[in-house]
Amino acid sequence: MLAGLRLRQPLWLSVLAGGLVLALSFHMTPLRWAEVVALSVLQRETYFLMIILTLILFLSEVLEKSGQTQRLMHAATGYLDNPRLRLAFFPALVGLLPMPGGAVFSAPMVRDMAGGMGLQNRDTALINYWFRHLWELCWPLYPGIILASALSGVPLVRLIPYTSPCIAVCMLLGWIFIMRPAMADITLPEQTEPPRRDGRAVLAQGLPMLIAIGCGLGFEVGMTVLLPQLPFELGIVTALVLAILCALVQNRLGPGFVLVVLKNRELYRLVGLVVAVLVFKDILRDSGAVEQLAHVASGPGALVALTLGLPFLVGLISGITVAFVGATFPIILGVLHNIGADAMLMPYLTLGLFAGFTGVMVSPLHVCFILSCQCLGADIAQAWRRLLIPCCLLLAFGMGWFLLLTRLL
């Protein structure tokens, strides 16, 4: 898988190839391999996950192409009098939507806001990149956290509280190491006219996202408690469909627009990746590889090193959150189960997410980082060096949070 990622092969193909090599290495017969693949594709979690991620990307496309996200930004600007907050706000707001390459969308807004301040291109690119990714471990629309929830069997409403400190830590690190140095010698322009505040406009433009998040979490909890016989994923699917319908009605978009969005190849690449990841997970379990890894990582120190090192490495090489979750979590979770450490699932799951996310953020191959530098005219090498300290501190916090959780649980 790492070789495929390094050679820039499609992610789904790299994962499938890794699963095939794994099956052959552990003497799985071709007939058994085909049977495992078929069973993986037909599992409930597979098709529900495909539907959920497809609906999320569909919603993102509708909000982006209709201009609703831009209107939401314009409406919310009136509540931000501080220019520094505005600089961070635009990429952070766009980051609420899991758009591939979404840094391109927020870059012009950050550039316009920074235009009268005399900021260096490097600093503008870093602000756009860093503050866009505040939510990735905590926002229930992101494919990475959804996939981690599906693979581990931990509902999002239980997983997110463990990863939510990432938001505050990333904000603090971004403010100290990116925003404050960038604004140190800058004279802020005087604001001639206070921005107009319109709460109704903010509510109207943000309504689809409020429906997706509020109803999604509410339906998930409600169905788990009141209708446990039904798949809890139905609640999330229902909320996303309602959010999409709301956005289509608000923007008066018809079937023609829906067909244009459905032609987006990125939707189908993600579906293929989800299938490949779940197939890999089942091959890993059925081949006996997990049992052998459990013998190697039988001690606590070895398991911590595995949980820290594997996600970080894959995140660094790929620059994609879904990649490190899909490629490494089946291994980590399988070893954890086989050594009888299921009670420590949440600390190790949290550590793996922090480690992998740090690798993604410091990766020079991260698409958003490259696009931010290109769109804002920044030197990639100079900008990348400025990421090292905050990313090291983010990883250190993840380790400290893991140690605290192991003592509390």
C-alpha cells in the first residue's frame, strides 16, 4: 500500500493491492479470497458507509456550486470585528465542509482579507491551510472520523468527545505559531464602517448544515435508544437527505443540477475506497495476520509504538486522513482485540487518530497544503518548515492525552 501511495496510484487500488498481497502472503486460497471480498461488499456497514459518504460529498457539492457557502461567509462576517479572527474564520468555515481540495475555495477570501495588511504570501498560505483543518478529527461530516467509527464500532457520539480537544489545541497552536508571528509587524487598516449583522441570513444560509449535524446526531442517538432493532445509520442517512433537499429548495436547483453533481468522479472514487478498505479489513482478519502481529506487539510498549508509528507514517506519505484510517486501523484494532485489551479501545483509537492526523498535517504531499501555496504564491519549502513545531506539539499533546486516558479508563 505504501508503495502504491508513493507511486501516486489511486488510493482504492493501493489498498486493494495491499489486501491481495496480504492474502497471498498468508496462503489464502483464491476461492477463499473471492468469498471474503464478496462478503465484505454485501455487509450492512459497507453499503451504509458508502451511502453516507456519498451523501456528504453531494451536500458539499451543492453548497459549493450554488454559492451558498460563500453567502454564509458574507453573512457571518458582520459578527467578526477583529481582522485576525476574520482571517482564521474563512478557512475554518470552509473546513466544516469536507470538500476535496477545499483550500482553493477559501484561498481567494483569505487573500482579499490579507490584501490590505501586507502579510507575506507564506503566512497567508499557512493561515488558509492550518485553520481549514481544525475540525477533521471531530466534525461528524468528515469521512475519516466516520470510517474510524465504522471500523471500530464506536458511535460518533461516543468517539467525538475523545477527539474534540484537537479543536482547541489546533486553534491555540495556529494562533501562537502561525497567526501571531504573521501579524507581529503588521499595521491593521482602520475599519471605516462597521459590518452589518444579520442573524436571519446566517441562520438561513447555514440551515442545511444545521440539519445535517443536529438531526444526524439526534436521529443516531434517538434510534439507538428508542428503535435499537433498526440500523442507527438510517438516522444519519435521513438527516443528510433532509439537508440536501433543504439546500436544493433554497437554491431552486432541479434535476439537471443533480445530474451534474452525480457525474463528479470524486464521488465514485470515495465509494471505491470505502469498499477497498472494508475488504482489506476482512482479509486481514480472515488471513490470520492479526494473530501473528499480536504476538509481535504483545507488550504495551510495542502496541503504543505500533499505534503511534503506523498511522503517522501513512498520513505523512499520503496526506489523506481516510488513507491512514483505512490502512492502519484494521491492524491496530485487530491486535488490540487479540491481546485482550478491548477495554483500552478508546485511548488507542484516540492516539491513532492524533498520530495519523499529525502525519497528514505535516505531509508535504497534502493536497490542501500544495494548493494553498500555489494559489497564494508561497514557497512550499519555507511554508513547510513553519509547520514542524506546531505539528510536533500536536503529536506531543496526543501522546499526553493518551496517557491521561489510560489512567482514567
